[in-house]
Amino acid sequence: MSPSETDALKPLKKMDAEPVFEELWQAQVLAIADAMVNAGTFKAAAWSKTLGRELKAAEAAGADDTAQTYYKAALRALEGLLAQSDAVPFATLEARREAWKQAYLATPHGSPVDLANAVSRAD
């Protein structure tokens, strides 16, 4: 891998060496991408290219250059690559996203979100 490809897998740092992500869980998207590259699910170059495309799309849509914007772009890039590789089918990703949303909505304020609290909806 070239240095530019491996750089896309490293946590970003602000000028004062603080991590870019506001929460530790946000950095997990990079850890998962790294694990997928190491497992051969997709190549580092594909991750770098896809992440770059998502960041450009966010910029074109007027998103501010923030940690939240970067996290959302990284998450979209990871989800897209996982769906393309069929390592995790898109329907599975959507079902899990909805389960976490329902668990979040069912969790009292200040309590940890537990996936077991997911409530299925029959819309």
C-alpha cells in the first residue's frame, strides 16, 4: 500500500494533536474500515477513493468541515463498500440501522442504548 492509501485508515488529528472525532465511538468507523482492508474485503485504495468522494459530496451539499461531517462521510463510505462487496448485504445494514434507531428511541435519556431495547414497527 502506498502512504496515501494507508493514511486514509489512520485517525485524523487536529492541529493541536487532538483526535478529530468528538466521541470515541465515531472513530470506530475507521477501525472497521481498517479491519475490512486487512481482511481483504476491499482495498485501501477503494476506501480512500470512496471516502474522498463522500467528503466531496458533503462539501458540494454545503456541509461544514466538522468532525460530524467527516464521521457521516466515513460511515457512508464504509456502508457503501460493504454493500458493494456483499460482505454485509444492504438489507442487513438497513435492518440493523433501523433496530438501533428504535433502541435509541426506546431508551430513557441518560441511559446507555441497548440494541435489545429495539422495538419492531409494523408501518
